[in-house]
Amino acid sequence: MGLFFSVDGTKINGTRVGKKRVQLKDGDILGFVRYESSFLFPESFYDMLKGSGS
């Protein structure tokens, strides 16, 4: 889980991935064209949701 590779210019934390495999880490930022998304493990996601209600 958490292995990622791309052939279309996807970026992880601002660096192009290319054809090499990359181990995703909790909190990595994935860039797809002009969109970005965070990669979070379930525990981190849950903690983020709990903190957003404060």
C-alpha cells in the first residue's frame, strides 16, 4: 500500500514521479494536472476530521 508511479507527469510534493515507483508517506501532496490532493493514512484523516470541529 502506498506505492505510486506515473507516466503522465504526476507530481508528489512538487517533484515529478516519472516511471519510478515511489513510496507514499502520510501527508504527501499529490499533483494531478492543476489539482492537488493530500495522501493521508486513515488515522491522520480521522484526527484531521476531529480537529476541524473545534
